Amino acid sequence: MTTATADEGDGRVAARPAYARLLSFPAIGALIGAIAVFVLFMAVAPPFRAIDNSGTILYQASTIGMMAVPVALLMIGGEFDLSAGVAVTTAALAASMIAWQWSLNVWVGVLLSLVLALGIGWFNGWLLQRTKLPSFLVTLGTFFILQGCNLAVTKLVAGGVTSPRITDIDGYDSAAAVFASDISIGGLHLEITLLFWLVLTVVAAVALTRLRIGNWILASGGDEASARAVGVPAARTKTGLFMFVGFCAWLLGMHTLFNFDAVQTNMGIGNEFIYIIAAVVGGCLLTGGYGSVAGASLGALIYGMTNLGITYAGWNPDWLKTFLGVMLVGATLINTFVRRQAAKR
Amino acid sequence: MSTAARRPTDGPDGGTSVTETVIRLEDVGKSYGNVRALHGINLDVRQGEVTCVLGDNGAGKSTLIKIMAGLHDYTEGRMLVHGQVTHFGSPRQALDAGIATVYQDLALAPLMSVWRNFFLGKELHGPLGMLRVAQMKQIADSELRKMGIVIPDLDRPVGALSGGQRQCVAIARAIYFGAKVIILDEPTAALGVKQSGVVLKYIVKARDAGLGVVFITHNPHHAFLVGNRFVVLKLGEVSLEAKRDHITLEQLTGEMAGGDELTALEHELRDLHP
Ligand SMILES: Nc1ncnc2c1ncn2[C@@H]1O[C@H](COP(=O)(O)OP(=O)(O)O)[C@@H](O)[C@H]1O
Ligand SMILES: [Mg+2]
């Protein structure tokens, strides 16, 4: 009764093989996938190798990645946000029309739009707690509400399906410098969204793995009842995650607005699924409690490379969505397999 | 932060107060509407002792621990905690009074690592919520080792541990964070012989560390291996209460199986198959 070895002695739990430790990184599948896609298009698509096209690919990846990061955190926290795509457009439309309608400095519109975007996130979280419905359903509602508002309000204010041009409004130049600047380094053209994407990735990855809030996110998604039982504020954690999605939607919305100076009301519809695909390819479990921010960003990179690589390779781009669908199912299968290997004793 | 957590082995009371009564139930009863689930329960939970609560399905075991754990309030009699009449309004209040409950579903997140689960909700952190990862791993490791559980890789997800180890992690956590009484709801029910042994050893260690243990079980053999006192519930009432010295395993098993009823059943079966 007094020996200190409870389970050690049976020899089955000793050391995990090195490959199992490697496989236990959730992003490992996405890393392998990104390398594979890169090698594929380097081989078959000559324009893929051109340096100026790298800038285009990175821009594509960054506009997906900026949203894939918060969507991944939310999924790890156990919830979905189907309104993430249209919320970007809502933020952009709100900023431009508030400033235009009341002839305000554009920064006023930008800040009120931030309040609105955070409010949408908060509303999603609140509705989830109040109704106890699955977030898939709750945010499907928000998705339709926002989609309708985007169209109806824009028609009321601007009389069409495009937001008014804002280039003449006070504060435009400084706002454009903040949200839509770019630099060229030796033929490589980089948009500021690349910086936003990298910063968001690093901040979110550190938060998830090294901060207390990360522990709470993992636990809220992994087993909400248990998390509550040991004092984790699961409801507040989830609402915070929805608001983080709102913040990122605002940031991307502002970039879109000041990059193109006007916004179409139907933009962003369908992107919510691309964010989710990037997160899942990156190793997030649909059931929550497991995943990786870096993986989601790699998922966004895979999307960017594929999207343009298909064109550069001269293939018919009509097949893009088909390819994405295959990739989603494939990645999910690989991730499930990898997770079983990692958990093996 | 770590000073706030009491370790069982260096607790202030040492060995002097091991028989102190932490929870005393006096004629406690509980009705759910017009279902009388418990009636006239007298029970002492003392530090340094294992109190076993046995009973068939529906006997009222879960109701009894839910009263002590703060999930339900009692409707008759009174409950004294540290000598004070107490009604818990929530599990949180019971925890604050040093009563921790490990339910069968364990309150562990299966995909999170062992050390993250160990400190869940009570993370050690620096400025900006920066986790003290190395310190937490080291504490989790030494706390588990102290109680005889060696998990070579604390980064392993809890879901990959054996059932017995999982139980032990949940119990070790409750002890480290200052529990004086731990209530275990059928911790060996889903386990095989060997894993049950792991948990039973652990119960003894917790007892020897000066904790009061309430051990709910179906299994008189398990109870008799570790128990200091036994309470058998039947239809919401105490049908047997005994100290270890005053009872044998046969008596306990007989009481559990419902002695007379078993004899009657035996006769019935014999009539069916002459
Ligand atoms: N929430 C409840 N509402 C109504 N009756 C209940 C409730 N919980 C338990 N009971 C009843 O109380 C009795 C004791 O149940 P319980 O304490 O769960 O027994 P045990 O854990 O020993 O199997 C049973 O008859 C059960 O049906
Ligand atoms: Mg029960």
C-alpha cells in the first residue's frame, strides 16, 4: 500500500515517442498542407514564382487571416460566428455613411463603427447566453439581420447598393494612411493588412497559450459545465471572443473602406465559411476546446496560395470552391487522425 | 499566490485535531416536492477519517452529497459546518468552507493538458495574466507525486489518462486548493480492479494527510478496504451506522444486499427452478 508508484510500474505510460509529441501540435497538419500547396504551385505555375505576385498572394491571405484568427479563437472557445463575413461590410458601410450623412470628420464614423462592431459581437454573446441556443443558429440570425440592414440602410441613405464615396470627407487622408497604406520593398508590394494579420496572429497565439484567458478559452470550449464548476467565467469569456471577432471585422472593414473608397452592400457574404475553413484546416475542432491560432493563419495562407495559384497555373478558377471543399474534408480527417495519434498512450 | 493554497502535509493543525468534526448532520431530511428523498439522517464527517456512504440505486446517496456540496438545501433538521448551522446557497460557498466535491463526470476538460486542468480557474499568473507555466507544472508534478501519482508528461491531455489517474488528478487538485473535506461520488464505479486500487490508495493518502473523506459507493468491498465508519442508506433513511471495529465485511455486504430480501429472493428463485 505504501509504494509511491501508482501507475508508473505498468510500463505503458512511460515516455511518448518524439513523433507523437510533434503530432500533438494542432497546427502541424496545416504546416504540412501549406508546404505541399506551396511546392505544388511552385512546380506547376510559373507566375507563382514571380516576386510581385507574392505580394498579391500575401494580401489575399492577410484579408482572410485577419478574420480567421478571431474565428479560430472563438471556435476553440466552443462557438461559431456566421455573421463574421457580413459584419466586415456592416462596419465599413457604417463608418462611411455616418460620416457622409452628417458631414462629420471621417474619424467619428470610424470610431462609431468600432462601437457598432463591438456591439454586434456583444449582442451575439448575449443572445447565446439568453437563449441557450447553439451559436450556429444565433449567429445565423445575426447574419441575416446584418445582411438585410446592409442593403436596406444603404439604399435609404445613399440611394443605391454602393456606399457614397468618402474621398472628399475631412480626415480621409489620415484614416487612409492608417488603414490602407502600403510599402514596396524591392518589387514586393505589401499592404498594411499583412502587418495587422501578423500582429493579430502573435497576440492571439500568445493569449491562447501563455495567458490565463487562454486557459479559460480552452476550458470554456472543452467542457463548459466543468469550467464553470471550478470558477471559470465561461459566459464572459465567450462574449469577449465574439467581441474580438467584432473588433477584427471592424479593422478589416476599415481597410476595405479606405482601400476602395466605397463598399458594395453584398460584400463579405460567404466569407464566414472561408474563415471557418481556415480555422479547421489549421487544426481547430468543430466541437471546441482544441486548436491553434498559428494553424488558422496557415489555413488562410493556404487559401491565398490556392486561390491565386489556380489562376496562375492556368487552371479553370471555377473549380476553386470544389478544391476548398475537398481540402476541408481532407484536413478534418487528417487532424482527427493526428489527434488520435497524439493522445495515444 | 501559492501561499493561499494549503498543502495537506504542512497544514497548521498537524496531527492534533485529526478527529475534529467538520460536518455534522442532525436529523437532516430533504423532500423534492412531495418526494421524500432523505429523512432523519445523522452523520459526522471528521478530519482524518473516511466516512463511507453505501446504498442501492435511489437510496438517496446523491441527494445526501448534494446537500453537503451546496447544490441542494435540506428541508428538515440541521447541518453544522465547523459547529455553525449552515445552509449553502451554491457550490461556491461549500468550496469556500473547504468542502470540495469530485463528481463522477470529474470537472476536467479532456483535451486540455494535465497541468492546465490542475490549475483551471486558479491559475498562477504574473502581470497581464501571463501564466507561470514552469511553476505550475512543477507544483502539479510534485503534488501528484506526493500522493503517489506519477505522470511523466504533464502536457499530455487529461483525456489520455486512465480513469483512475483522472480521478486522482481531480482529487489532488481539490486537496491542493485547500479542501478540508472531499466528497467522492462513486469514484470507483466505472473502473476496473487495478484502477480502483489506484483510487483507493489515494483515498487512504488523503485521509492520512488529515482530510475528511466522504466516499460514496455501491461496493462494500471497496468501502471496507478504506472506511473508518459506514453509513448504509435505504429508501432515504439510515439502515445501518457503524464504526469499523463494530462490523465485519460480511455484515456490511449483507446489509447492502438487503439481507432478508436476499434470502426471500433465494427462496423465490429456488421455487422457479426446482
Ligand atoms: N431532482 C429531483 N427531483 C425529484 N426527485 C428526486 C430528485 N433527485 C432525486 N430524486 C429522488 O430521490 C430519491 C433518491 O435519489 P438519489 O439521491 O439520486 O439516490 P442515489 O444516488 O442513492 O441513487 C430517488 O427516489 C429519486 O427519484
Ligand atoms: Mg447517485
